[in-house]
Amino acid sequence: MGQTEIIPRWEWRTFGVAFGPAEDFLAGQVPTGTKESDELYLLSVRGDTVKVRDGLMDIKLIREVGLGGLERWEPVLKAPFPLGHSDIAAIFAALREPMPDLAQETYSLEELLRELVDPHPGVRAVPVRKRRVRHTIEGCIGELSEVEVGEWVTRTIAIESEDRDAVVAAVRAVGLGNRVNTSYPRGLGALFDNAPPRYATIDVGTNSVKLHIGQPILGGRWEALVDRAEVTQLGAGLAQTGRVSPAAIERTTQAIRGMVEEAREHLVREIAAVGTAGLRMAENRTEVLESIERATGVSVEVISGDEESRLAYVAALAGLGGSDGAVVVFDTGGGSSQFTFGHGDVVDERFSVDVGAARYTERFGLDRQVSPETLQDALAAIAADLDRLDDRQAPDALVGMGGAMTNLTAVMLGLARYDPVAVQGSVLERAEVERQIETYRSLDADGRRSIVGLQPKRAEVILAGACIVRTVMDKLGMDRLTVSDRGLRHGLIHERFGLGEREAHPRSA
């Protein structure tokens, strides 16, 4: 068994055909070297890097996973053929696959493939040709490579260094901070399987953080792989102090950290993360954003209320098949509500108002049982703050979105387990909203948690949310609305990623 000097390095890599801002960055750099190589990768579902290059069996193992999925790799074997039993054992250990019975003392490359790899159900051999151009990026080794796998050609950018923080800084410097680190074994496996590219969006709201992971399918549509929300109450106390509390920062950061890891497990190419009303209002917004990026590697963009409205409209119409008449789409959250007025695909007007469930919950104590008089005071305040809806003509269709809307619908349907298919397109009557308002008014938060269909962590804010929904229906003269399970995160994935970047192109293209 042979071995060169062991130099563990932190590595980051992404695959694709085009790299946007990174292309411009590298165009202004002088390459430090170029190299072509023919390599043979041995791939398994959960394996580390096992390949043959320059006549040597080359194995690297992941020793640590850090910020944003950054990986520290350590070379453990560079051995010439033929390989002995200990080398073969190292190969299958790195692939995390059972080692087959060995009938020989040593194996040439041809014997390894014929006798041990080809018959193995969990291992496959993939020839790869690389053309690598090396750069120095923020003191790190950077490579832009063209990679041929069978009849397909893809590209990859890699950045590596013994210094983890230097790699993180270099990735941000080239403008790829929200791309997800994808190792060669995982990237080549997805390419070899012709898997569609996957993307994730994260919506950091005042009351909850929402994750959506999707992949493009035929007809310009997206297939949802993951769609979930986690209540973090980012805006708890925000109305009183103007600041996000340390506890709320920690809850939200931990939720996003888990979502980024989930995206990485799904081999997501890139993450788009946006913040809404709570972050727009927070005096310590910069501190919150820096905390999230430091802990997760993801940069959150705080978008305007108008942009939030537009993205919600895009999502609603895409999910419900569109409408030729006058449509109003509203999305009510913890800190604000967004309204978009349109005709079919044409947006006529959009705006955001600071009307959110968290605000009125704190102001009127709606997280507990309240008197009819307190309820009327809250409804009057909401109506006053929604004066931009006064004296408008009733639309042909009213579409409601957001956590309050989907929870009201889940309660109406009696869903012990949330079912987005059942909720999507449901019709919510004003009388049902009134019924639920009275139920929530008469119960404290603990009592509300026993209601089938209500997400337990929304027990505190659901009364305020229901009051906002009723007030919107009253002002627009509508006795019913259509519920959209879609939201900002769905509009964002359509907007930012279109039909998804191609993973590769045919070699002749």
C-alpha cells in the first residue's frame, strides 16, 4: 500500500452548465495552470470518493461536515496496482458497501472491475474525463472544470483549502454563496442517473419559516419534493421593542440550519432565501441576517412588500390554473398582509400593509380567551388598518394564502394530518370563518391546541389571523374565497429558477 503526504482540506463544489457571477469573476483572473485527466470513479449511494487516476487507486474520506455542508476531506490511500486485501477492504469501506469474498491475493484494475465491481449490486464504475483550469481565489485553490461522463458534458467549480473560513469567504467572493456544496460522488451519481436539477426556497416570515424543495417536470411545472413550515415566532415582541430577540434569532437560525441540511440531503443545486415583514421592521435586521448566514452559510434577501405580493400572485395563479376575470390574491402572515389585484396573468395593483396576526395578538391579548368586547375592538383596529381595501368593487375571485388560511381550512376539513392536496383549492365560507372565530375567542391557547386540524404552534395567533381573513372578505364584499396552499416560496422557485438549469448537455452540443 502506497501513500503520499496526507493534507486534509475543506472542499466546496457545485455542478452545472453556467455559473452566473462566478463566470465573470474568473474571467478577470489569470489561471495558474491547466490539466486534462481520464479518471474512473467507483460510485455507490452513500460512498465517499473512490477513483483511479494516473494508475493509482485514490481514496478520500469525509472527516467533518461544517458550515452550510462544507466538507473536510482526507486522503487515505494512493496505491498502485495490483491491490492487496487491505486496499480492497479500504475501497469497500469508503463506498460503505459490503466487501465481496476475495478469491485472489492481489487484483489488477481489470480484475478489480471484472471480479468485484461489475457483479456488485451497490457499486458502479463511471469513466470521467476532466479538463481543469486552476485559479487562486481568496488564497484558496479554485478549479473550473469541464467534465465528460458518457455522452454528457457538465461543468463544476471547486474551491478548497486547509482553512475552512477561507473557503467560505472564497465561495461568497465568486457569488455562489447560496449554491449547495455537492461532492463529486453525489454530483456524478445524479448526472449518471439523468436526475433533474433540484432547487429550494426558504421564506423567513414573522411567525414561521417555510421550506420548499422542487424539481422541474414536463409542461413547465414543478414537482414538490418537500414543503413544510416551522413556527419560530421571529416577531415575538417585535411590535413592542422594534427588535428581534436573541431567543427568536436562535430559534429561527436553528430552523433554517435544519432546512439547509435537508436541502443538501436532497441534492439541491441552489437555495433562494427571502425575508419578509418581520425582517423589514426589525431595527437589528443586520444582526439577524449575519447570524443566519454565519450559522447556515445561506444569505437571506429581505424583499419589499410589493415584491412579496407579486410572488404570492404568481404562485396562486400557477397553482389554481389561472382566471380570466378580476382576481384578488391576498397572503396574510405574522407581520403583514400582501394584496395583488389583477386580471388573469396581468397585475393591475399590488401593495403590502402592516396587518399581521402577531401584531394584533400582542396588542389585544388574542392568544388567550377574550371577551366579545375585546374581539370587537380588535376587529375595528384591523378594519381601520385595512382602509386601502375600502370602496373597491368585488372581484370575480378572491384567493387566500398563508398559514392562517391553511389552518382555518385544515380545521374546517378536520385534518388530523395536514394534507396540502386537500387544502389546495378548497372553498372557505365566511360563515365558517365566523364559527372558528367564536371557537377561538372562547378558548385559551392550550384549549385551541386540542382542535383537530390546527397546528399547535399557531394556537396563539390563529384568532388574530381569522379576524384578518374575515375583515378582508367583508371589505371586498365576498362571502367565500378559494384557498391556495401555495405561497411566496412557490412563486419564488418559479421566478428564480424558471424551468431549472440544465445539469449537462450532450457532448456534440
